[in-house]
Amino acid sequence: MEFFVATFKMDKGDIVFRLYDETPIHTGRFIRNANEGFFKGISFYRLVPNFVVQTSPLEIGDNDHPYMWDEVKPPRRLKDNNFHAYGVLSACNTGEEHTSMGAFFIVLNRTSTAHLDKTQTTFGTVIKGIELIDQIEKDDIIHDIIISKWSVKT
């Protein structure tokens, strides 16, 4: 079995997220944005303890906006398993269709994020470097997000 991973290159170390197959539109757009360099040098500008740590490529040109098209209406997933658990990657939006502008967050606590299951699309989960998630501070920089394929024998 093959799947895509996103490696967040940070000063504290690498955090690797497995990207979900069940969100092909959103995951595909995230991969495209990473490969085009939209996430190079972005910082975590929002940190809410026991909730989320959030980032976005805020300073880009109008023609190159990294839209994610985070759908809030069905069908947004191939499976009905949108679940905001600790270490999950999720897209930001306003709760309206087509409002995900490329911002995303890492979930820090299931208890305070369960309500997001109905509105925000999860598209990945941490598989390496989980110990680094709680060490992320406001203004920490993601130097780059590297996309690669991993294979697992089944």
C-alpha cells in the first residue's frame, strides 16, 4: 500500500503527517500547494492551548492564492470519518462553501475540537514526531513541507 506523507521541516525537528486518501480534492490541493512552495517559511501565527495551532501562507499574490476548496456540504469525503483527534491536520474555513483559503491547523485536544467534525475537513494525521506537536510555539516557522510517497507491505 502506498500513501502520501507531508514532512514539516522545522527547527525543533521533522513532523511527518500521513495524508488521507478519503479527501482526494483537499489532499490533492494541499500537495500541489506544498510542491509549488506556498508553505515555505510560513509561521504558526495562532496558538490556542488545548485547541489548535494554526498557520497559513498569508503573504501571497492574488493570482496564486492556495485555495483548498474545503467543502462543508456532502460529498466532501469518500468515507464518513471526519474526526478531529490529537495530531490531526485540518483545514480552516468560515463554515461556508469554498472558503478554505489555504490555512490549516494541527489539533491539540479532541475534547475541545469535536464540534469541528461537522464543519472543518481533516486531511492528515501525525505518524512521526508526535512529541514535537506540543512543543510548537507561536511564530515557530515551517521552513518547508516536503511531499513524498511511503510504501507499507500489507
